[in-house]
Amino acid sequence: MSPSLILLILMLFGLNLNARAGMLEEPIKPLPAVPPLNALQVELGRQLFNETRLSANNTLSCANCHQLNKGGADSVAFSIGVLGLPVSVNTPSIFNAALNFRHFWDGRSTTLPAQVHEAVQSPGEMSGNWRDVVRMLGADATYRASFEKAYPDGVTETNVKNALTTYERTLISSNSRFDQYLQGDTGILTQEEKSGYQRFKSSGCIACHQGVNIGGNMLQKFGVMDDYFKARGNVVQVDLGRYQITRDEMDRNVFKVPSLRNVAVTAPYFHDGSAETLEEAVEVMFRYQLGRIPSAEDKTLIIKFLKTLTGEWEGKPL
């Protein structure tokens, strides 16, 4: 049998497998299942996620800003930090964050443990001290026993971060209507929602919002086609984006592209929380990233599509 014939058979076999599986070949991919994880570490991480004693004055936990009943965010432009002052950028959703290639708007952390490390000790957020956190947890008999069951070396800074990130890896908002569509249930979307997806692709949104997290996998300048910050005014330090980290002029106003999963329930939008509605967000993206004004039909159809991206948590829609 010739190599070309073997290749053809393999290709056909692969196509048949895809057909049987019912999977659609699209630039957006369904969310993966939660990976196998140590149940003791997950539960410990859940408790730590809700533990206010990780913060400097024992008043703020991760769950205060990342509210699971509000799409993993908190519905305000700027969360209130431990000192009672607003933080400098909008809080992104914690759902599916484990699937992002970087963390924070400026992409400064490349791993979940690094993200946890900074969030806890950041002066504007929890303002905690890792040495004090470890000491506090080690002095708590219940926590000490839980750590000893979950980790051979008990309470350590590394293990605290690992428990938190292990829990975060379970926060996958699966079973959105669009994921069901991608998995072969093409009748689950209305014709308008399908048209919205086609408009989303043909307009160019898909260039930055694709993959398993519909974003979260690249960095991009905010204002590709026009100067967003000049138009908005009142430019502040955080608007520099990744430039604050690298001091590379190419990184000025560059941010991590946010995930669009659950976008319908995580307003307001952008790093500055300036768009209060999906309509506003779509208009801004069209003007400053795509270089044109969306028609009323563009907005209506694309928003109908975006609303299909809302997933579930613990069996209930977000």
C-alpha cells in the first residue's frame, strides 16, 4: 500500500471519528473537563479562598472580589481593597482563569501560584504577608490538621499557594449553550445566535477571542485602530498596560485579551471598567480594535451570540 493511500485512509478515518463524535471544527473550542485533582487539597483550597485572615486586617478574602454567584467577579468597576480604597483595575472573573496563558491585565504572572502570591501580598488588594499567613495557618489546629492530611510537609507557603490554585482549577464554567453547540447539538442555538457567531467571526473579533477560553491566550494593544485613551481622557498609570512591566515602547497600552466566557454576567468591562453594558463594549471594540462603527444589526446579533457563552457552576447557570 502506497504512503499516499495510507495517508488518505488515515485522513478519512479521522474525519469519520470527528463526525461520529459530533464535534464542530471551529476556532473556539469547548471547555475541558476539570482535571483529576486531590480532593483534600481542593477542599483546603476552597476554605482558603474564603479565608479573610489571608488579608492584612482579616477582613478580605479572595471570594470578596471573585464572587462565584456573580460570574466570578463582583459587578463593580473597581473592587474595594483591604484598605477600603478601590483597586486600580477591574477585577476579572476567576472562572476558567486556570486556562489563561497569563494572569493580571498586564500579564505579569505566568502561573497560577504566581498570581496567588501577588494577589495576597499586593498593597492595593489583600496586603497580606506570606510569613504571617503561614504562621497563622500553622497556629490554627483545624488548618494544621487539614494541611497535614493533604501535604506530607504540612503548612508551608508553597502548599498554601498549591491548595488555592488546585481549587481554582476546579472553577470551570462548563456546559454553556455554545459549548453544547460546538459538541454537536447544533439545534440548541437560534438562527440569530448562529448568525451572531458568524458576524463575530467575519467582523474580526475572532482574531483575538478564540481558543478554549475565547481569549486569555494573547496580549493586544487597546486601541489598534484609534487612540482609545485620548478619546476617554484622564489617562492614569495603569493605562500603560504591559509597558509598566517591560518598559518596551511596543508594550504601551498592551493588555492581556480577556476571556469572553460568561461575559454577559460579568459587567462592567475592560481594565478600566468603563463599559457598563455589552452594547457599549461591542461599540468600543468595533471602533478602537476593528476600525469601524458597528451597525445596529451587528450589535444585536453579536450580543445574542455572546449570551450563549454563559456556562454553569455546580449544575446551575451563572
